[in-house]
Amino acid sequence: MRRRTPPPPSPLPQRDGVDAVRVRLPAEGAWPTLRAYLVERLSGAAPGAVAGMFDAGLVVGADGRAVAAEAAYAPGTYVWFHRELPVEVPVPFPLEVVYRDDHIVVADKPHFLATTPRGSHVTQTALARLRRELGIPALGAAHRLDRLTAGLVLFTVRPEERGAYQTLFAERRVRKVYEAVAPYDPRLSLPRTVRSRIVKERGVQAAREVEGEPNAVTRVELIEYRAGPATEPTAGLGRYRLLPTTGQTHQLRVHLNALGLPILGDPLYPLVTGPVPDGDFRRPLQLLARELEFTDPVTGTAHRFRSGRTLAAWSAYDEWAGQ
């Protein structure tokens, strides 16, 4: 089996903790020039954006030199450029480092901060902020948390070791413990293990459960609760421990909602109310990645990390219940 040749390193430095875009020209194509290809590839860019990048010398080859707009299309070659960064609302909450060594960084991510650059969230992401604050340009994410979920995220210091840590998650060799605040129902017997098949379709905000072989498994435990009044016994509030053994998109949110316990602050379950607008930090999703436990695949060290964050709804129930 032929080993794939890795791409050359980027000739451009990071900007605000964000890598330059790398584009490999397809082996097959009828574009007469590099510019013609990029105009088609970046069809969603503003009119004249590609021409402007070439005019400013922002598109470079592997040697770091600017590439002419009319350069002939060369299949298989690489070019790099920095895309224009979107204007982002700063996430005004601290991103705390709970552990750091020569191989990994474990950070305690706040609500509303994306893990890695994607879509309209680029510089306001945990990865970009840590690269800037720690001075580690090569830092990479071993896994991801949803933007609305707070808690522990594992990052890798050395690119050549990233695959080993990603494999831990792929092979389910990381013990993950989450906490959530959701309604309390005294009629529901807990603990229990929820098994179902979850599908998440591209372009659809919410995932859903369907018939078929289960691909999502979560143990749900009740840590403590506050019962509602005698006239409304299901109006109480519970704090739950969630132990997933799989990692489907929105798995914990879907499983609690299926139990009739939608997580407080969830804009998708049970009803899709639309994405949370950037800058609206009033009602964070009450879901926290509390613990990560694993054996380091590089050093052999047994690690167990715990988030120091609290879920605000548990200590401010009256305020939340009145919203």
C-alpha cells in the first residue's frame, strides 16, 4: 500500500492563532489559470475578493512567494492564503488551563466558545485563543465539544502525536463524565442506561432518534434534586451525571430529552428555537464536560482531570424557572 505523502508545511505564519488556508489543486480539471480555479472554488466569497488577494500578493506557493493571478493551473500543487476573518463578538469568559506538559494541554472551556475554527467562529475559539495565549502555534484539538457545552477539552502540543490521542476517543478509551441540569420527575426511575439510534442530517439543526441498531449509549444518574411543590411534583429541578460510551452528535441532549428531561437552556430540544445569536450570553446550555480520564498513549501516565466550573441554573433555580 502506497504511503500518502504529507503536504509541505505552510509558508505563512498563523494570524490570530488561525492557520492559513491550504488548497491542493485537483489532479483533473480544465481551468486555464490558478485564478480561474480559485474563483470557482471560492464561489461564496465577495465579488472581487479573489482578484484582490492576487493583487495584494496574498496567494503564495510552497516557497512563500506570491503567485501571479495568471499563473498556469498546475495539478497537484499547493497554494496558501489567509481568508478575511469575520467580525466576531468576543466571548467574555475565561478559558482556563487545568493541565499542561510537553505533550498535551487540558483546558476548561466556557459556554459559547467553539472548540475549533468553523463557520463564523474563527478567532473566538478555544484553539485559536490557546495558541495565542500559550504561544503554541502547533497546538491541535484531540476532540471537540459543542460551542454551547462547557468543560474539559484535550489539546495536543506536537502534531505528530495528535493521532495517538485522537485514537483514544475513536476507540472509546477515554472515560467521560458530564453533568447537566434538567427538570426533575419523581416518576422516572434512575439510574438507567439509554440506548438508541441517533441520526444527524447535514443542514438540519437537531438530531433525531430512529428505529434500528443502537449507535448511542448513555448512562443517566441523578446526583441530587429539588422537588417541586406538592401541587406540581414534576416542577422540580435535578442535577444529573451522564456517562456516554459513544459519541454521537448531540447524544446527551437527545437522550435526556427522550426521557422527558430537556436540558435547561437548550435551543434545540425539545423545540428548535433557532441558533443562539452571537453576543447573547444570558442563558447558557446547562451541560458540562466534568471529567476526562485516560492513560496517556505517549507517556503511559494515568490522567484524571476534573472541571472546576459550576452550572449556574442549579444555584439560581428561581431565576431560571421564571424566564
